[in-house]
Amino acid sequence: MFIARILFSAILMIGALLHGYGSFLAFPDRGPALVWSLGSSAFAIFLAAICVLCAYRTTDRALAAVCLAGCLAWVAVVIAFGLSIGNVVDPRVLYHAVTGLVLAGLALSSIVASGRVAK
């Protein structure tokens, strides 16, 4: 589980960094759209960092709950993006949605497992 958490956190981090790079290419005028796009990149980078922290603190239910909520929020944003471009099976959408769902599942497994230990 540890390796899966680190691997998928790294995949999310790479996707977020590529998203940030692509934002500069897509919005060369440096307008408000660039700021919002970079905000999404920053959220994904922060989420990936929290997921790495969760990999090291497997019994921390509160951290896992934050991770789960963040991952589900990210998946919702990604699907909304897919709907806005009219293609929810776009590779960018699938990349981030699958990664977010896997990390959400791993966070949920931490919540369940740490609940068993506490009882």
C-alpha cells in the first residue's frame, strides 16, 4: 500500500506540474484564466503532498479524511472540466480522475483500517 500511495502521489504531482506548464502555453497573455489554471495546479500539488504525508501516517484518520475529501473534490473538478470541454474521456480528464479515485480509495482504506485498530 505504501508504494501505491507514493506512486500515485507522484503521478498526481507530475500531472499537476505538467498542467502548470501547459497553463503558461495555453494562456500566453497572462490573464485571469492563467491565474485560475495555476490555482488548480497548486491544489493538485498540495493534494499530492498531503497524500504522501498520508502514506507515512497510515493510522492518522483525520489526515486520511482530509486526503479523501481532497481527492474526491479533485475528481469532481476534473469531471466538471471534462464536461465543460464536452469530452469526459479526454486523456487529461482520465489521467487525473483515475489518479484521484485511486488515491481516494487508498485514503478510505486508511480510515477503515485505522478504525479497526482503534477498537
